[in-house]
Amino acid sequence: MNSENVQKKDYFWFYVAGLAIVLVGVIAMVKMSENEKYDPIRQQLDEEASKMNIRVLKQY
């Protein structure tokens, strides 16, 4: 009776790590697309702020 016990390598933690990397990538891509969506609004706010930044050089 000669039986071989072959141990399979457990890939559970590799799957968990791969899933975590994929999820971080997806979240990062969603955040970057949100930033691009609001860029025109940020530019408009910056332009308005620069127009409102008026110095009074001489007080009467």
C-alpha cells in the first residue's frame, strides 16, 4: 500500500491580494473620473476668485 500525499498549494491569499489590487485600481479610476468631471467648475471658481481679488491701493 504505497499512497502519495500530494499537497496542493493554497492560492487563497493570492486571490485575496489580487482582488484587493483590482478594487483599489477601480476606486482610483472612479476618483480620477470625478476629478475630471469637476475641472470646469474649479476653473470657473478660480477665475471668479481672481476677478474678485481687487486691491485698494489708495484710501481716501
